[in-house]
Amino acid sequence: MLRFSILILALLLSTSVQGQSALAADQNRQALELGFAYGKIIKHRDYFRPTITRPTVNLEASYNLQTRGEKYWHQLHNYPKFRFKAVVSLFGDREVFGTGIGLLPMLRFERKLAGLQMEFDVGMGIAYVSKVYDDFDNPVNNVISAHINNITQMSCLLSYPLGSRSRVKGGGSFTHFSNGKFRSPNLGINILALNLAYEIELSKKENESKPLQSTLPAYRRWGSRILLGFGIREGEKEGGPRFPLYTISTQLHFQRNLKGRHLLSLDLRHFRDIYHANRQHLAFPDRYFERSVLGLVFIGHEFLMSPFSISLQTGAELISPENRVPSLENRLGKVKIGVHSYPFSRSKNPSGFCLGAHLTAEYAKATFVELNLGWYF
């Protein structure tokens, strides 16, 4: 997941578009897209119990709506598409994993490349998984323990027109199912797949796209933000109690344009489940709190879509308790995918009070979901 996230991040950052007219005029305003993905569940941990013997098939359908420039960020990001997508995952080894059904909103960013069109999709939603861990009926499935889960999907496709109203597409995708460790065990289902899709226009349209205005709004190159986070997760043992966790993030932002900001973030995380485990098992009466705090550093990017934004970050663990010092490999691979809202900011360059949510992971394993409250200075 780390490498895939970095690749997607690099590709998205490379789409530096200040304005355009031809691309929006060529695209469907409303379209239906049907897709098929053929892949495999990735065994991403040594203690991943199920044996993967068969491929996974995703059946996908989406309603695509082309933005035309009603919001300023539509123009800045090259008129992306909103997608409302349904996914049916016929997991390999269905007697263990069952079937997954997901609904998720997505954003599609597009770019021309050598006569073809490249499409980058990212989205997050909710999913139902039919088979979960059970001590008696399904003990081998230490991957998914809750029927209701998060589904996160990223893809990269090449698109070729078949006519004035249809396109055929091919590429690859990454799909992740997880409950964010709200319930254990929760290694998560991760699918790498090859994709084929067909898009057909639903309605004829005129070229209504608005050109980017010549006078750009002002923005500050440097800024900072403080975020407070709160989440809930279950302990390492299934069926155990759930504990809160707390995060404070201090971020430094560098902004080159109105499309987004580069991020440098220092995070401190306090895990109450580790705190209580230490109190029960360690003889350090004055150091329980210290031994339940982790320090991490992240780099990433925040894509501005005022009054909302999406952030992708990757990082490493710097501060570790003496009794839980990880290897270099385990220090790396930290990932955060976030959504932010600036409800009181009407600026094309959002700032001030913000609300947010992050899905955090270690390589391809979700660790928790947190809600955030913060202020951008």
C-alpha cells in the first residue's frame, strides 16, 4: 500500500494544469461506466492465516458527472469527474472471505498522454463483507472481523475513444477493505487487480466549461496547522475491550499554487489500550504513559477543493518506547489518507477552523480511524 500510495501521489502531483478548454469539451457531462477487475488478495503479513488459492473478481458500475467549472477548484484541477461507484467483490476462496459489496464516492483526475487519456481515481466509502472471523465457524479468517467496513480504492487507467459517445479503458487498481481496527482481528483485505472498463455517454452536452480567470486569488506560500485527533480501537485480542487513542499533529505547509499544499507533519499518538496493557504486565509504575506514546514524521500533499481537501501522507516512526523498539522495516511504511472540511472558509484558498478524518495504516494494514479538529494558521 505504501508504494502504491506514493506512486499515485507522484502521478497526481505531476498534473500541473493551470487551465484548459479542449479536455472538458471532449468529455461526457453524464456517463455510465461498467468495469471488470481480475486480481488477487495479497498476503501482506506472515501471520495472515488464509491460504489464497483462487483469484478475486470485482464487478463495478458507476455514474460519472463531469464538472464544468462552477467551483474554482474544478478549473484548477482540470475539471475532474465525480463518480458514484458500486463494487461487488467476488473474493477468491469465498468459503473464507465471502463477498464484499461497497458504495463509494470517487474523484477522477484526467491527463492527456501521447494521444491517450490517463485517468487517476481515488475514493473511500462503506462496504459489507459477508464472511468474517469466528472462533468456531471461520477461525482461519484473521483478516476481517466485522461485516461493516471501510472500502478505499485507487486506480490508474488508460482511456481510448471508440466513438463520439463511448470509451474503452484498461489499467490497474488497488482495493482495501477494513474496519480500521475498531474490531479485531483486522489485517484487512487488499486486492491488486487488472481492470477493463467501458464508458458510455448518457446525455449530449454543449461546451459549457468556464475558462480559468486570468487574475488568481492571493495565497500564502508558508503556513502551519495544529490538528487534534480522536479514535477508538480494539486491543490486539479479538473480543477484548475498546479503548480511545489521542493524536496531536503539528504541520508545516508549503504552497506553490492554489491547487494544493506540500505537508510536513510531526505526530504524537497516545494509545490507551497500550497504556492499560502496560499497567497490567510491566513493572514500571511511573512510566506507563511514556510507554504508550509514539512519535512519527510524515510528508505528503493536501489537494485543495475549497471548502474541502484530500490529503495523502507517508512517513516513519521516530519515537518509540524502550520496550517496543521496532526494526527499520517496521518504522517505515506509515500511511495516512485524510479528508478535511473548512466550514467557515469561503476563500478559494481554504484556511482557519477545520474538521477532518484520517484512515491510518502500516503498509497494507489499517491501524485506526481518527476524527480531527484543528486550525490552519
